[in-house]
Amino acid sequence: MKDTDIKRLLYTHLLCIFSIILSICIPSFFLENFSILETHLTWLCICSVFVTAVNLVLYLIVKPNASSKRSSISYKVTRFLKCCIYFLMSCFFFHVIFVLYGAPLIELVLETFLFAVILSTFTTVPCLCLLGPNIKAWLRVFSRNGVTSIWENSLQITTISSFIGTWLGAFPIPLDWERPWQMAIERKKMCRSFCVPGMVLGTVTQ
């Protein structure tokens, strides 16, 4: 059973990585002048949609925490609405954190918020898919020795890796800011050039 879960988990991560690659390749066939650097806001939206869709489909198919009890439609609808609310709350929470860590309060609001959205996609969405809108389960998984399955262990590592990757990706931004090579690059480009790849790398290399 454990070997089967490991294989399913491996396939899940490979498909998530593949979805990120698709979010880079497919839009270039349909959108003019599409690139991660020049149309970064479009890519952030597309990548978030791709990764969210793949997570939902995979967890619906794999069902690592499948319940033996049959749930009513009203329960499923309520659960879905709660998940949507939790996702939005996490987006606003990360947005506030970024502002507190130095992101402009008024300028580049859309860039900051979309960065919060994609970080929520890599962290909150898998938690919602696996654990649902259950705060006690979240606290249990992210506490010491709280995991009870390989899926929860992977979720814990992936989420923490995403945060660390984002944090490490921000390190080059303030370095030697007065140098000509940095003065030629806009501050918003620095953010997307380091933080997003750092977050993605932290997620896929866990």
C-alpha cells in the first residue's frame, strides 16, 4: 500500500510540474508576444489556473483521504464555498505580508496581489484539496509529528519549500541596488524575476 501511494504521489508531482511547463508553452500559441517577463501578469494568472485545475483533478481521481461516508450535495456545496473563502483569505493574507515586507502599498498593487494568488495556488490549494477547510487538520499537519500519511508529509514539505523558495528568491532584490545593472531593471521586474522562480523551484524540487 505504501509503494502504491509513493507511485501515485510521484505521478501527482510530475503532473503538477508538467502543468507549470504547459502554462509557459501553450499560451504562446494563442497570445501574441507572450513571455514570462514581458507579460508576467498574464502568466501568473494562467499558471495559477493550470496548477489549480491539475490539483483539483488529481485529488478527485486519486482521493488520498476518501471518506467512507456518503456526503450530501448540500455538504459538498458548503465545503466548496468554504474552500473558496479560505483561498481568497490566504490571497489577501499573503498580500498584506508582502506589503509588510516592503512591497509598495499603492503602486503595483495588481502585481503584488497576483503574486499572492500564485503563492496561495502552490500552498493553500493543495491543503484545501487534501485536508479541506478543516483548521484542526491544518494545525495537526503543520505541527511537529502531526502527519499521519505520506500524502500529508509531502504536503507539509511542499508548502514549506514554497515559502522558503519565495523568501530566498527575494534575497537578490536589495543587493547593490545602486549598481548600473540593477538601475536598468525595473523593481517590478526584479520581483517577478526572482521571487516567482524561487517559489516554483522550492515547490518542484522538494
